[in-house]
Amino acid sequence: MSDLQTQFEAAAAAAQQLPKRPDNNTLLKLYALYKQATAGDVAGKKPGFTDPVGRAKYDAWTKLKGTGQDSAMQQYIDLVAELQSS
């Protein structure tokens, strides 16, 4: 396992233990970066109007389309570190 992968997994665990809950936009960014890092570009059908949370998650993930998995991992690590220090 690469050093980046190890740091990413540590950041994912740390994200569950943040001192305070991030705002919704930050939570969406964390979600999208995590999905991009672990699954790559968004796939599947966009959720319907009856699922606003699912749509928001899908839209956030779509914005990262084309971002490399290593880049997404590093952005996720950096964001979690920033949230831990604030």
C-alpha cells in the first residue's frame, strides 16, 4: 500500500472524529473527494427530485469528474487536516 493510500485511510478515519461537524458544503466536498478517490468518476443515473440529498451528493461528485484518484486523495487529506486545525 502506498504512503498516500495510508495517509488517505488515516484521514478518512480522522474525518469521523472531527471536533465539530462541518457545514453542509464542506460535508459534500468531503463526500465527493472520497468518492472520486475510491471509485473514480461519477457513474450511474442522477437521483430524482424526490431525493434532494442524493442529488446534491451526485452533483458534488460530478464537479470532480476528470480529477485523478491520487489528486482527490491528496485534496481529501488536506481538507481533513484543515478541519482538524480549525
